[in-house]
Amino acid sequence: MSDIVTEISGVVAKKVGIPQEKAKQSVIVVLDMLKKKLPPEMAGSLEAILAGNVDLSDGIGLDDAASLLGGLLGGKDK
């Protein structure tokens, strides 16, 4: 999987308080679901982001994305 998935799963693991491998599995499941549910052009954009082909320096940060995902997974608030 991509570096960004590894980064997101690391933040999720820390914020939710679960092992890194469980967080990575969760992130992959959620991303796969999103790719199937999104319109094709948006799914393509998500793929580009995950492949590292999009500059995220001006957009949502990994902490923000991980907090959102952690909340969806029922993680603890910090």
C-alpha cells in the first residue's frame, strides 16, 4: 500500500489506541469502500492521492483525516 495509507494508519492507530496493523486494515477497508461508492472521477482522484500523485500541502492534513476516520471507527476522543 502507499506511503499515505501507512501515514494515515499510523495517525489512526495513535488517536484510536489500536495496533498499527489493525489501523492499516481499517484504513484499507474504508478506502476500498469509498472507491466503490464514489463517482468514477472522484474515485480516480482518490486513487491519485493514494498513489502520491497529488500535492496535499494546501488541503486536509493527515491528522484531520485520521481524526475523521477514527471517529467513524468509534475511537476515543483526545
